[in-house]
Amino acid sequence: MTKNLGMVCLGVVFALGTALAAFAQETPPMIEVLLVDGTKTFTSTMKVAGTIGALRQMGLFEISVRLSDSTSDFDDPLYGIDLESDEGPFDLVLFLPRGLDTKSNVNIWLVSRGLGALSPFVRGAVDLVSTVVDQVFAGSGQTTDVSEDLWPSFLWSLYDSKGWMK
């Protein structure tokens, strides 16, 4: 009888220890992403939905979406839009310009702080977002981040001064 009671107690201690160890593991922080959609065609809208779904399914990203009415690929897509009190600031901003529909621009802008200034976790998220977007928009667009072009760097400095960026 004492042997059975000892085994039961050992089992309970083992189960509690396993549960505490699982809860003690630190969960990584969510990467805040703002996706700004300037596209207007049905095909592009489906690709945008696929991108959002793929990123959300990974469980690493908290995604907010804004629609942009800018007509030029080099206009400020968030001009005149204020940051709402319940959103942001963001780690990354992903701009899908109207030029993806018209083939006038194949750059999908991924805006972040300079890659050297990012934590390894956020730097990995930049690479992951870039890979997912490149796969979804294969043939119609490619991701360009701050290490590849000055435009995302310019947008980062603009949005950082307005409180949109972390």
C-alpha cells in the first residue's frame, strides 16, 4: 500500500514539474506588423489575403492592415492617416504599392529600423516576412528592405518621427 501511495505521489510530482517547466519557458514577443495595401485588383487582393494568412498562421506576427489610396508608388501611403490609440508602434511596415497591379513597380517595401540595430529575433522576422511575401507575389513583385534600397530607410525615418515605428 505504501509503495502504491509513493508511486502516485511521484507521478503527481512529475506531472506538476512538467507543467511548471512548460509554463516557465519564455514565449517570444509578437512582432507588430503594419501591412499597407495599395493594390486594387482581385488577384492582388487574394495575394494580400494569402500573405496575411500565412504570417498569422506562424503565430509570431500581430498584423494590422491599412488601405492606401495613393496613386504613385513613391507617395507617402500613410499621408494624412493618424496612428490610432489602440495600435502601434510597429516593428515592421510592409507596403504593397499600386504598381504591383500595373507592373510599373515590382518593389514591395519592407520598412524597419536599420538591420544592424534590430534584435536577432526581429532581424529573423524581417527575413521570414521577406521570404513569405516573395513566395506569395512570385513573378509580380519582390521584397526590398532597408539593406537593399534607400526608400524603405527614408520611410522608416519619416514614420519613426511620427510615432509609427518602434
